[in-house]
Amino acid sequence: MNSQATLDSLTAQAQHAGLEQPPCVVARLASGVTQRPLAPRPLPTPYFVMLGTIEPRKNHWFILHVWRRLVEQLGAAAPKLVVIGRRGWECENVVDMLERCHSLKGVVIEESHCSDEQLHAYLQHAQALLFPSFVEGYGMPLAEALALKVPVLASDLDVFHEIADHIPEYLDPLDGPGWLVRIQAYSRANSPERDAQLKRIENFREPTWAEHFEHVDGFLETLR
């Protein structure tokens, strides 16, 4: 399993269904992110990043409504949002907002075909990664962002606490006012909230592939 949270969920489902659970092991995944020289800023003004396929559980629709409110309140001073990821399934409401919401034009930037170099540049200079998912089995973008020393605003999910402990700021995935306040705080120059998280990030230790395969190999030995 990629996380203890995933294993706990599987165990609960097996018990609910009255099924015997097969042997399992938790072997967390490494992000594979490598440090690169600081790239030029892709945008001159403050911006935030969402990373992942556009699908309902990722909660893009909610964040787009938050951004529409930001534009209403701040006008041209509103930070930008970069949505990195391909359009997935059952996301028609998100596509409608991306294509038809006039107030988001030029403020929300969709990057559906983003190279690794572009992705690193966007992350390196972002005010924060936004990760408002309703559910995740692991949450690789969170690990990738923290490995690059990028702050994260994330849903209050057990798996995120498991990966990142107290480092990100956690919010309810439907708390519109809460996300609005945090995004505004992190978009300011010399933000105390953002600076505090940057200090916490120094304590982040991501799993390594060596540790992953050590757990897997040890587990396989027990099955012989």
C-alpha cells in the first residue's frame, strides 16, 4: 500500500463486506523530484498552482468559485491560478467555468500539456500549491511540492497528515471563506503565514525509493 490511510480504508471495507484481507504492507512512494537550478519566473505576479488531472474528487470547481470571489474582491490585484493537468472525466462544470466564466479569463491559466521543466518553474515560484481534494490515496503533488520547498494549502485528510505531518496548512475542502483567507494571506509579499510554513518545510523528509523497496522486499520475504 502507498500509505497507512489507504491500508486502513481497505481494512475497513474488507471488514464491512465480511471478506478476508490478504497480506499487505505499507511502502510509501518517493516523489522522484530532483533539485534544479532556479528557473526564470513564468509569471511576473503572484500565483498559485493546482496539479493533477481535472476530475471531481480533485475539487477544481470549488477552487474556481473561490477565485471568482477573489476577482470580485481584488480586481486586477487578484493572484493568478495555474491549473496544471489534463481534463479528465465528469468535469463538465469545471470546463464550463474555464471556458465561459468571463471574470476568470486571464486570471486562471490552464496548462494541460506541461513539460517537466515548465512544471518545476511553476512550482519553484508559486506562492503555494493548492490541494483541496476530497479523497486521496497518497497525494504525490504534496510530496513533490514540499520536496521543492514550496508551501502547501491542503484538505484536512489523514493521508496528508501522514505524509507531511504539521507542515502544510489544512482546511476543510468546502470551507470557502477559509480558503479565501488563506490564499489572500499567502499571496501577500513577506507573508508571515507563508514564511512560517517555509520554516516548517525545512523539517520535511520525503520517503526514498530505497526505503520503499526495503519494505517491499522485506514483505515478500515473509510470503515465502
